[in-house]
Amino acid sequence: MAKIAYILLCHKDPDAIIQQAGRLTATGDYIAIHFDARARSEDYRAIRSALADNPNVTFARRRIKCGWGEWSLVRATLNAIEAAVDAFPRATHFYMLSGDCMAIKTAEYAHQFLDCNDKDFVESFDFFDSNWIKTGMKEDRLIYRHIFNERTQKKRFYFAYGLQKRLGLTRRIPADLQIQIGSQWWCLRRRTIEAILRMVRQRRDVMRFFATTWIPDETFFQTLVRHLIPEQEIENRTLTFLMFSDYGMPVTFYNDHYDLLLSQDFLFARKISPDAKELKSRLGRLYAEDGVTFQISNEGRNLYGFLTERGRTGQRFAPRFWETESSLGRERELLIVTCKKWHVAKRMLDQIRKHTNIPAVDYLFNEENTPLPDLGGIQKTLEKRTRHRRALVRMLFDYFETDRMILCLDPSALDLMHDFFSDRSHTRLLRIDCQFSDDYLIGHAHRVGLAGEHTPQATLERLLPTIRNDIANEVDRIRDAGFGRHWAVQQALSDEENAHAISAFLDVSQDTGREIARTPHLFAD
């Protein structure tokens, strides 16, 4: 039966590494860890300490300072491989991973798959004839010597590269090698790994050549496997599911990608978002399960390609394939509270939470620090929240397991109100009209950047009528929008009068509306 030794290169998040190592070894597999020498030594000590009693974990004997595009990544991988080969004589396969990878199949499935497919899985295409490299230098990666890091020593990198080109200092590729290129996420059999290590020891010329190529982790193992192993024993593919955008950036997976990932014909996936805690939890539990059946549809890349292609025809904002529809839901009811004085609306929402069971969220489209659950990254920035507003609100409905929810919006967000009122769901609006003192308006001018600490009093006095008029115009625009199911609470009205509007808006009893209207100091600045 297959026994996998995972080769893990990582540089951050010690807690996640400890959890990943625990999950992968709990079913009898192994893991060899290389933790970047540039990373914090206390993090490395924490990892060593936490995994010290796990006999299925080993560490690279020598840690390397790794840099993107450098030979250091290959050297670190070889160090971890050597440790794994020595520590785990029963390992039949060696699987390259990063800290961003997670299993999307069970260990049982992975072992059976490898038992039934006695091959090496490595993506390897002819370096010169294939179109694997989309942009940037190609042949020059190999025929010139690259000793500086392109990202951290950019000037030196391009100076040395340009100097070699001007002087014609090219070099020959080792004559017996046919250079290959492909993904660095491979799974190789033990006899293949042992053959590579023998070649590493015997062919110093090959090592010197690759040590000064650019991005050798995309060529070193790919080339050596093709050189050492018969073609019929190589499957030209990776077992790690990953996708890239048109701009060469890796596509990141979030909480709502769980079913999509399980249906792909791969054993692992990357990159999993650090914020996708629910997805990580579900995938972590999955690996140790028994008897799970997977329905393989393998449509992920085609769907992603289809949707990005739609962007070129002006349809980029079509519904994503992991979203069932763009509506909030026909049976759902969104209740919007809008008020220029945010603290007033928040006081009212606190009372609503006390007297009803309706979930309420403060100014999520206006305040970055609004408390929100982890929704797979869509909630991370105001720009993302606004751009994906319906998807975000629908996910909040799902999170709270409710068909009624309250949101606060600033009166200036008329476009958001129009969008939500145009949805198939039912939308209600409660407008809270406040009175504004000069002191409050001056404070508002400072908060929004219209005035500074040293703004003259005369300038402020000229500014106040304009600000007051602007706030009044926002209210008028809401009134003129013709929204149905629209009520108003006004500071100038009595609690009893406001209670009627509140009870109608929330669809609660008059007594409940009255309790909310009587919120202590509701309109106080």
C-alpha cells in the first residue's frame, strides 16, 4: 500500500504548519519540513517543539534562506527530500507541498489512487517548443548566469543580465539534457527520488548549471525526471489543483469553493486563502475520513476560463460559478436603516437586538472595522464589500440562518439602496432624520476631511450652510426615489409617533416599537 512522504516548504504561520503536519501524519503518512531560514527562529522552535513526539515528522538538516526564482528553493527541497529518504524507509511516494496546499481527497483515496497508478506525476513540457512560459524571458533563463534575486536585488539582477548580453557571455546547456518546464508541485515514486539523488551526487556540472538559472524550481526536477525515467512511466500532470489568472497570478480558493474542489481530479489544491477558516476546517477533517465517494466532474479550469473570457465581452460581472444566483433570495427580507448620525442608528440597532431576534449589522459598506464573520475574504475591504454587495449580503443571510436582516447605510449610499430595492427579495427602509447643531457639523467637517485643525473660524462659518444643505439634499433624494415600504423616524416627533414608524418597519407590535423609540438618549450627540 502507498505511503506518502510529504515534502513541505514553508516560511510562516507555525500554528497552521503544526496542524497540517498533524493531519497528514494521522493516517500513517510522513512529512519532512523545511522552514525558511529567513523566518523567525522562535517560530521554528515552536514547530520543532510541537512535533517533537511525532515519529512521522522529520526536518531538513540544514535550513536555507529561500528567495523566489532562486536556486535556494531547489536546494531547500533537496535537503528536505534527503531527510525524508533517510527517516522514512517505508515511504513509497514523495509529494511536494507548500503551506498554502490542502488535501481535497481522503488519505484512503490518495493511497488507492497511487497504488493503481505506478507512475511519476510531474508536469514537464519541452522548454523551447512548448508555450508554457507566457510572458518574460525564456531562453535567457538558461543561457545566462543569474546570481542575484530579481525581486529583492532588481537593479543588480538586470545589470548583470544586461552586461552578459552585451558581452555575449552565453553558456551551453549540458549536452545530454533536454530541458523541461512545468509546475513545481510533483509526486514522485521512491525509486525516482533515489535516482535523482544519485544524479545530484554524480553530476556536479548539472548542479552548477541549474544553480545559476532563473526560476529553477520550474525546470530542475522536471528535467531530471524526464532524463532518468522512461516516458511511459511519467504522467505529464500535477496532482495539485491550481489555476492562474490571465495575468499569471494564482487563483485563491475561499469557503464557498468546497464542493468545487472535491469534484476535481486532483489530490490537493492551492492556494487556500488564509482567511478561509471554514474551508480549511472542512478539508482538514476530510483527509482522515473513510469510505468517502467522490463524484469527479473536473470542470474547475473550464468554468474559470469561461467566466474570465466573458469579461472580454463586457460581462465580467456575471454571477460566479460558485454562486447559485445573484439575488438575495425571493423569500428574504432586507431591512435598511439609514441615518447620517451613525451613532444614533447604532443605538437604535442595539435596542432592536434586545427586543427582537432580527440579526443586525452596522455600517458595513462605510466602516472597514464593522464586526463581520469570516466569509472567505469577500468581507475584507470596503471595495470588495461594495463590488460584491449582493453576494456578501446573501452570505450574511446564510451565516445568520435567517430570512430577515437589518443593515445600516449612510444616506449618501443611494445607489446601494436602489440596487437592493431592485432585487427580487423584499426590502424595507427606515430613515432616521436628525437635527444638526453647528458643533456637530463642524465635527463632521473634520471627520470627512473638509476642515482641519487650523481651519479658520470664518471658513467654517461659510462652510456650515453648504454642509447642512448637502445633508438635506441626501434626505430629499431618498424621499424622491419613490421607494416602497419606506418609513421615517424624526427627532422632532414624539416617541409615540416614532413608535408607529418603527413597528411598521420591523413588523412588530406597537409596544415593541414604543420600547425601541424610547431608547435613552437616542438622538444625543
